[in-house]
Amino acid sequence: MTVSDSNPKKIRAAILGASGYTGAELIRLLLRHPYVEIVLITADRKAGQSIETVFPHLSGENLPDLMAIADVEWAGLELDVVFCALPHATSQRIIKGILHETGHDFIDEMVIEQSEDYANAIKGSVKVIDLSADFRLRDAAIYAEWYGGEHDALSLQKEAVYGLSEYYREDIKKARLVACPGCYPTAALLALIPLLKEKVISKDGIIIDAKSGASGAGRSLKEANLFTEVSEAMHPYGIAAHRHAPEIEQELSVAFGDELLITFTPHLIPMNRGELETIYVNLSAGKTADDLRDVLATRYKDEQFVLVLKKDNVPTTRQVRGSNNAVIGVFEDRVPGRAIIIAAIDNLVKGSSGQAIQNMNLMFGYDEATSLEQMALFP
Amino acid sequence: MTVSDSNPKKIRAAILGASGYTGAELIRLLLRHPYVEIVLITADRKAGQSIETVFPHLSGENLPDLMAIADVEWAGLELDVVFCALPHATSQRIIKGILHETGHDFIDEMVIEQSEDYANAIKGSVKVIDLSADFRLRDAAIYAEWYGGEHDALSLQKEAVYGLSEYYREDIKKARLVACPGCYPTAALLALIPLLKEKVISKDGIIIDAKSGASGAGRSLKEANLFTEVSEAMHPYGIAAHRHAPEIEQELSVAFGDELLITFTPHLIPMNRGELETIYVNLSAGKTADDLRDVLATRYKDEQFVLVLKKDNVPTTRQVRGSNNAVIGVFEDRVPGRAIIIAAIDNLVKGSSGQAIQNMNLMFGYDEATSLEQMALFP
Amino acid sequence: MTVSDSNPKKIRAAILGASGYTGAELIRLLLRHPYVEIVLITADRKAGQSIETVFPHLSGENLPDLMAIADVEWAGLELDVVFCALPHATSQRIIKGILHETGHDFIDEMVIEQSEDYANAIKGSVKVIDLSADFRLRDAAIYAEWYGGEHDALSLQKEAVYGLSEYYREDIKKARLVACPGCYPTAALLALIPLLKEKVISKDGIIIDAKSGASGAGRSLKEANLFTEVSEAMHPYGIAAHRHAPEIEQELSVAFGDELLITFTPHLIPMNRGELETIYVNLSAGKTADDLRDVLATRYKDEQFVLVLKKDNVPTTRQVRGSNNAVIGVFEDRVPGRAIIIAAIDNLVKGSSGQAIQNMNLMFGYDEATSLEQMALFP
Amino acid sequence: MTVSDSNPKKIRAAILGASGYTGAELIRLLLRHPYVEIVLITADRKAGQSIETVFPHLSGENLPDLMAIADVEWAGLELDVVFCALPHATSQRIIKGILHETGHDFIDEMVIEQSEDYANAIKGSVKVIDLSADFRLRDAAIYAEWYGGEHDALSLQKEAVYGLSEYYREDIKKARLVACPGCYPTAALLALIPLLKEKVISKDGIIIDAKSGASGAGRSLKEANLFTEVSEAMHPYGIAAHRHAPEIEQELSVAFGDELLITFTPHLIPMNRGELETIYVNLSAGKTADDLRDVLATRYKDEQFVLVLKKDNVPTTRQVRGSNNAVIGVFEDRVPGRAIIIAAIDNLVKGSSGQAIQNMNLMFGYDEATSLEQMALFP
């Protein structure tokens, strides 16, 4: 069922943490990527299982069974790229090992017996694309405050490139370690960075009311994620205390050239995929909603994954289900001096695994859209 | 299956527009009301059908068939109360007739042949509870602006009491015509009126990000309301242009004692029932989120249908599904000087038919909670 | 918010296993029961928590906090009725203790230190309504085969009355221990018992294709119950191997007067509540679908919770959401000699907690419908 | 965003009835087909609108606006293939015109003024793939009985090839007119044809209990299709009277070599996509469920779109959401002599537009899987 006709040389990819939804989405998209071969998938708790068992929708493909990370025989894998879809904190420890930052202490801990093989296997050339939060924040103090402890790989934290493809493209191309943005930051930053850069909105009073489908909560077993708890209901959560807030602020502050604070409230919505942010902003003096739309349209006119809608057209999540697109609309508020911006993405694609592959394409010199062309699925 | 043991004298009720969801909800609740008998239900497009056909969940009860309004023989009905769940504009015309405002022109139009019977039947003593938007706005110019035309019953518009039970209780008790609030206004006003009255928040910068289940859109046949369009999706709509905005502003301005404008964005959520509003406010100097919570808790401590949650407890729609309760929580924002208020109701109960019955209970001297005691249904 | 006006004497009820959905539903319904006071609710894993924390929709009521069973001080509780919503196997052990079957070994295990108090507390008069599967099967060998081990309270297994209210009414009135039917058996038995009793259908070839909402799977943390796994999907499960099959067969065999086997396939449907069974039967010689409908209509004409629909009317789950009703329809098949019967219930009400309360009403001499009158909630 | 690298010559495609869900799905899949160019899309009621308006998820592509069929200027279109996603009855009239069956009467009616252009445009070489029911039934009397009237293009009805790709592959390659199977028949036939051909099951007593997501009902405005009616509910419909029954029987009779009747009950499930059939069969003497599985596995081992699961693996709709795959599992029943077969497809892909494109690939000599390779989308 593969697309390859001309049989190109393929890079060898590993997916660490492949039994979660971002892992499954990486597999789904990479299986149809003409230049990638998946040679390793890991999942500690489901080690030994086939992907058919863990994700029946990926049945019928030629994939290795899931392994525990500690059991991987790195030698011979000759990995070119590692996607790391592990929980934060774990992520930094594993990546530190993979990228040789600490000599052998990762190997000591994780892969004791195969340490030599491992050192050979990854010999400095492997590239890492991290989907966790571990390398997104540049300020070690802010990381420690929000993630409950010191960072364990500070030099890598500095080296990591923030993987918002449309803004760090050139750095991503040269990066060894890319930290993919959170799903909420992806939508918020695509909507707000150009406006703050062009100073058509104020840095004060930005309010992001965010709504996400349940896949954003991952596949972990929490009562709050049961069908019966989520369905026919709506839950705000992490009110004024969500870890994506400092991440958004970091990048918006860079864009504006000054520190800023945002108000951020996420809500859990009874649907699987999709994320929509309703953003309230104060206009700079003399500016209108139309000006904002123009700024965005100009900025994104050559970006194939960002669509700025014409006046009065309203973004919805159904436009992007399963696709790597972001859709943005701008609306005049009734209250003078204000505007409302709405941005929608699929949290598992542009908000996560799709953007990770977009970054991989950049890092390896492929067309940025390779394997990301598929249209949204509706209904 | 009825509750009546002591066989009290019952008031005679009509429900006009009984084939919509608010109509069904009125029937559901009134069927278990010990002091009410439903003697007339109308639905022009489904005239002649039994309620079992139109609403199978109401099967097995002793109810008249649906009639067209024009076919009603008013004489002999001896109505005590009319619930009007008709579209706006239609509502005002019918109610004008019922309440004799215009002598016989309603009768001319609507019930030509039975005009005398009709005049006898309703002989001035009938009370009307309107669930449409027709009598909510006191300012005729604002009505005309937002509802696309002059009001046809201006004197009634002045007479009508705004049916937010917790605030107009004494007026409602004496009213002949009560205009039940819209669903969005109900939640917003319960959350904000005390705060503006006590001046613990600013009148400027109030932002209401509202989310509603699909029953808020009614049972009318629009492509946007199909399962396939709503499910697995999220739609903002009526951005900065929803008719509930001026209604909210009217009542908040009364509370604060000065004109104010709000920002209001509703969203359609893939669930049947429930409405949640995330409200962003600016604190008055020196005030905190805790102060706001205290003001609300004090105001509502004796109100049985309004529950102010303790610190850190988060309102969700599942708490109120099928019940007449409103739940409110207050949260400190990360941005100094701001707070976030969250309010949840069931749009079809407290946001519509439940509140209508609460008002009926007030108007007829019953315990305010009669037939509204049932707990929320979860899951 | 309580309904009591005349302040009747109330029986004292305990709910063991109150943090699951059947427990919540018992609380919801009993809180509005005029003759019941809930004096004990237990949940081992959530011991010490308030019901507001565990079930926010039950907030604002006067309920004790959850306890671990082992911490209950039985003395002074003076329980009249115990609802047991515990997992099977646990259930039999606890009930054995409560009902003194084994002298003091339950007390030894569970409530060591308060054994004397406990013995006093329950002094033989307490009645137990079990919602688990432990006492449904009369044949000890079949129990052992399907539930993976010997039954631990065989004499109680014999004593227990099968709590299908419409069929064991007189026995239930006198029972000390009632075993409430499973949700699937409830719908199947109501549909099939009269037909087998009257021999209008064959005992061979009965096929029950059952569909249930996710609340049937309870509140336990399984990956298969996550929103993201259930939503937008449909899962058959327990194919030809579900424990409700022998339960259905037991009661159908009694009705027919001979052993029989059924085909039974349950499916998980993406909705919270509701259960619908599509049942395929072979007609007895000369019988028609109309005959079947007549038999059912005659049997249930005086049953207030069983509604047999007229020809061509189709049962749906929305007719019974939140109500204690069962709805049954009969249809002619295109294949000669066959008919299709469709039955719908709310699995958490008639299929579980509602029927349990119906049985309690019988056991204590109340009107059978007390606290069960509420209409279905739609939409 | 197109896939084309080597710029192959593309065939020119029209989609008639492009504003429904099957139309949208055809567009979604054809937009990524390397050898197809969409040159005409029609929708009478939405004529003049852009595809962005009608289907926002298809925004950003280079597509013509929707036209009314009567306004099409056929000359110059040089169509190679026409997908007809129109209502039945309409379909036959249009296709008759396109395929010259009636000389000019189609043109007279539909495209009066451009008749000459039209005749030139379609000059006999165009191929038609019909997604309606109009050409599926070979027996004119059965068509008339189930579709309420005489067929209007009897000779075409005879010529049409039934487009079940896996069974009529060679005929489809040579066909001018392909009648794509209904969604329910597709799943049923893939599961049952090999078993009847090999006579491992009886032709008597086949029961198909079918469940479908709401997209199967199309995008038409019916109250029964509203979100609020479908969500949190389950509806059997068309009981023993669904038009797909005779279609299934036609093909199964061919497979078995003798007439047969089936029992068929469809159910509407609250999800967008997906169809699952639970099929009950009687085994031939001496045969087991394992034999059935072997027959299916052997038949489909070289079919890339049909996956027969290993013992104990259960098909679910989530395995096929958005993909062209069918998944089949076989299970032993508890009742001796019986087995249960479960088949799942995406009703809009393998059950409709995907199979239509599979047929187009066959008709034009492309690899059968072209543009159909994408994996299922989960969650």
C-alpha cells in the first residue's frame, strides 16, 4: 500500500512513546511518507505487543512490535531521527542520553548492558524531535516553576529550537533538537505573533479562551477522561494555571519585544479532535479588525498550512480534522477598540504530530508538506 | 402516574408552540406539577398529531393532541396561564391578542369565527409567560435595531416584567405578563449582577465567552443543526452580533446604574444540553477574586437554585443537566487586577422552561420550587 | 429542596459502593423519595470524600461523606435497607455478613472491632437489595462456570429473589434479599417472557442483538472506556461469551418450562445512557407479529413502567433516558415465520437503580412508583 | 499542495450532486488523485456557491464553483468520467441523457439550449459511475416494487455493472456504467458471498443487524437527522423494509446459486461515520466458525482493502474511519450450529465514494489503490 514508486533512500526513524495518540498519529502519517522507514517503536507499558493490538486502525502494515526503551538494542538501528512522544521529565532524560550530553549516565540508567552498541548507534548524527514540553521553555527558572523541578539537561534546553515551523524554519533546518510547541501555543502563536510584531494590537489584555477535544488529554487512564464523564458535558480546567500559558507568553514576548502576560482558560469539549481558540485583543490606536486581518493575510499568503479567512468567514474545527492546517479569522467586536480572533487546528496534527513531521521535513531537506497533504475529514 | 394525592384544585395551562424543545420541556415539568393541568398544546406545523408522535418520550400521559392556534376554541378552556414558546414577532402578536391590548384585531386575524368565545375565555384574568425574546428589551429602539422591525405591542413591552426570578421576584408575583430571559442572559446575569451592584468589578472590559449545547438552536431544520455538522466539531457563531448581548447589557446597566457594553461570543458545542459561560472581568481597585466569591455567596445563600462553589471548585454543565440549578465559580487570573467567573446552567431548564415554571409558581403563589426539585442527570 | 410535606417516618438506607454510576443513580432517586433517608454511603477508594467531590451533580444535598466499608460503625445506624452496588464476589461476602449467614466470619474479616455493635445494628430485620450479579443465578454450577469460582454464600443464593419487579412482585414483597437483574436481562426478559409463556414463539433460534451506552461499563478506569476510544466508534464485545446470557436463559427457561439457549451479542455505543435490544424470534405455527404484540399488550396493560407500542411505532432509547420505563415494539419480518422485537430501557434506571428502588418500594409497602415518576429527559 | 511531480495527463471528471457528503468525499479523495482533474461540480440547490462556502474543509483548493445541472455548458468540458451522486430516480434520468440512451430527450429537458455542444462533449466515450440506487437492481419488477415506480432507463439497467470491486473487477474494467453498491450491501456482501459460494453456511436464517453513523442519512434536512435527535440516542429504522435488503439478496442469490431471503434491520448510531454489521448465520453440517474464517481469509488474502481478522479479534468502526478498508471477524456462537460474523466499513469511503474511486481506477487502468492509501483516522 505504499506510495513509493521510485524507491528513494529512506531515513530510519524511531518513535519513543508510540502507544499514545501522538505516537499513533506519527505512525499514521509516517507510514505514507515516501522517505521514511519506521524501524523502532517503543512503549514501556505495552512492550511486546503488536501495533495491531494497541492501535487496530494501524493494522495491516509492516511495523515492528512495541518495545520497552530499556530493551532496545540500539546498535544496528542506525537511526536518523528520533521522535520523542514521552511524558515531560522522562523526555529530557532520554533525549540527554540520545544526544550524548552526559556521556554515559543515560546509558547507565536506561540501557546498561548495551551501552557500547548504543553509543555507536547514535553516534552524534541522530536528530531528535521532541513532542513533550521539556525543551519548549528557554528560561530554566520558569521551567522549574511550572514543571515542578529543575531541568536535567540545561545545555540542551538552550540548544533546542522551538519548533513552530512557520517562525523558526531556518533554525529548524539546522537543528539537532527541535522542541515542538504545545497544541494550544501553536494556534495562539500563529494568530498573535504577526499582530504583536506589527504592533497592531496592544500587548495588554490578551485573553485566550481555548477549547480542545479529548484527545488533547492523551490516552492515560483518568476518571475525567472516561466517555461518560466527557460526553454531554463541558469542563473548564487549569484555569489561570495551565502550563501552556508561560510557553505562549515566551514567544509572544519575543514577537513584541517586551514581556507580557496573557489570560488563558482551556476547556475540555466532548469531541475527539480539534482545538479552537477565541482570542480577545485590544487594538492599537487607529487600528481596526480589517487591519489585523490584512496583517495576517500578508504574513501567511505563502504558507501552505495557514489559511486566513475572508471577512465574516468563521473558523471551525471541522475544517481541519485530520489535516495539518491552521485556520484563522478576525472579527470586529461591538466594543470599540477591540477585536476577536479565532483560530482552529487539529490538536493531534498541526498541534502535535503533523507539525513534528513538518519539522522533520525541514530538517532533512524534504518538501515541507511531504505526507501532510491530506485534506480534512468531514463529516 | 401522577403525583397528586390530596387532589388539589389545578390551574389550567396552555402551551403555545409545544413541538419545540422548550415546549417539550414545559410539558415534561408540568406533567409532574401537582397544581397544574395542561389543557391545550398548540403547534401549527404539527397540528392534529399526538404528543406521542412528536415527542415519544412524553408517551403514556393523558394529553390533548396538538392544535393549530387558529383552530383553538378558546371558549370553555378557562385558561389560567399561557406559556408562549413561539418565535419572536409571532409571540408579540399572539400575546397582544390574549391580553386584549388591541381590542379585537388579534381575534380578527387569528381566531375570527370564535372571537366572542375567545373574549369570554380569557376574560382578563389569564397570565402569560413568554419564552420568546419579544418582551425582554424595554427600549423600543433597541428592540427594533436587533430584531429587525418595530415592536407591535409597545404598551405590553412596557408592562412586561423581566422574568429573572431571583431579581424580579416581587414584580413577577404581581405580573400579568412575564418575559423569561434568554438562556445566555440567565447565566451571565446571575453571575454578574451582584458584582456590578456591589461595584467589586469594573463595568468596562466584561467579556463573556459562552458555550451552548445544540438544543439552544431549537428543533428547526437548518443544515447547521444536523448531527453530522455539529458532532466532532465546534462552531463560534453570532460573533459580536448575537441578540442576547443587548439583553445582557440592559440588565447589567440597571444593576450598575450606568450604561455599559459587553463583549459576547457564543459557541455551539457538540452536546444536547448545557450552557457554560467563561466570563473575564476587571476587578475594582483593591478587590480580589475571593471578594467576588464572597459577594456572590452572600447574595445567593438563600436562593435554592443558585449554587456558588467554594474556591477551586469548577462549574461544569454535567452538574446541572436536567435540573433548574445554576452553578457559579470564581477564579483568580494570573494577570493582576482580573478575575474569571464561570457559570453553568441547563439551557432548557434554568435557561428556559424551568425558569418559566419557577415564575409561574411565583405568579400563582406556589412554593417556588414546585416540580423543579429533580436532581441533575449524570452521566 | 426536599419533597416531604407531611414529614412521614422514613426508612434508613445505606448504599454500599456509592461512587459508581449505579450508586449515584440510587442517590439521585432516593434523595427525592419521601420515605427514605440515606444514612450511609460507602466507597472504599474514595473514602473520606464528600459526595460533591465525587459527584458534583449531587451537590447541595445533605449527605454523609463516603466511608470505607471497614470503617463503618454499624451500631446506631439502625439500617432498614442496604443497597449493595459492589463488584460481584465482593457483594456476596458483604451481604453474607450483613444477613448473618455465617455467624461472625464476615464481621471477623470486615468490621473486626465493632462486631458487637454491628450484630446489634442489623439485628435480622435489615433487607438487602443487591445490584451485583452475585445472587441472580440459581444454579451454583452455572455461577461457578461464568463467574470464575465457587459461590461463597450458597444458602443465600437459594433464598434470594430475582428482582424482576413485574414477574416476582409477590416474592419480592416478602424477600429479605433481592437480586436485581442485569441491565441486558431486564430488557430481554420483559420482551420475551410473555411470548414464551404463551408459546407464541419458538424456544429455538432466539437472537438478541444488544446495544448499550457507555455507562453500562461503569466508572472503572479502562482504556476501552475513554472518551477517545468510545466516541465516533462502535464496539461489539463479549461475543457469545457475556455473563448476561445464562441469566437470560435461566429466566426464559422458567417461562417456557424447558431449557433453552440464546444467541446474545452486546455492542458498546457512543452515548452515555440507554440500552436497546433487537430480538429476532421464530413464530410458533400460525402466529403473527400482531399476535405477539397482543400478548405483550395484554400482559403489560396494567404495568405502569412497561409500554407496548402500537404497530409501526419504533422504540428508541431517547424515550426512556432517565426514566424507569421500558418500551417494547413488535415488527413483522420479511422472512415468513419470523418477527423482530425491539425493547429499550435506560440501563441505569429500569436496568439498574430504578428497578432496585421499585423493588424497595415493594418490600416496604410503598406505592411501587414512588420517586420513579419522572419523565424521560429529551433531548 | 498537489501530489503531482511528473505531471501525468489527467482525466477530466465531473461530480454531479457535489454538495452532499458522498460528493464531498469524492472531492476530498480526487483532489489528491494524481491522474484526475475535477472540472465540473454541480448542486442544484447550492448553484453559484463556492465549495468553500458549502464545505469549508475543502477550502484552499482550486475548484470550480457549484453549478445547476441545467446550466452546465457541456461543450468543451471533454469529460472522461462522471460521478453521479444524485438522488435515485433523478440519477437514472440524468445518466440516460449522458449515455445517449434516449437520443435527445434528456437534452431537451435538461440542457435545452446547449444540446449540440452537449452531444459533442460527451460523444460516447464518457464513463459513468453512479452512486445512487438506480442501477443496482437487475430485476425491473423488484426495482419498481421497492423504489416506487417503473425504471426509466431499462436498457441501461441491464448494461450497468454492479460495482462491488472485489467481485466484478473484470466487468468493471470494461464497463461504461458502474452502479456502486449501497453501503450496507457492501459490508454484507464482502462478509457473506464467499461463505455462500463455498456453501459453508446455510442460505436460510441469515440475519443482518446493521448499525450506521448519521452520515449514511445524507445532508438532507430532516428532523430525525438533527444533532439533538441523534445524539445520546439509538434508533432502529426501516425494520424489515429497507431498500438495501433486496440488493443484498440479489447478490447473495447469485453467489449461492439459488434464491434466498434475509432478515435486515438497520440502526442509526450517534456517530458521524462508520458502519458495522453483526451477521448471524447457520453453519452447514460439519462446519465451524474456524472454517468460515478460513474461507474468508483465503478469498481475501490478495485483496488490499479487505482485512480478515485473526480469531478473537473484533472489528470496530474506528479501524476504518476515513479509509477504504473493510474489516471482517468470525466468531463461534454458544448455540451449536451457528456463527456470528462482524464486518465494519466507513460508509462514506468503502461504502460509497472510496469504492467509486476504486472502480474508476479499474475503469481507467490505474493502480486500484490510487488515492485510497490513506490510513484510518483515530481517535
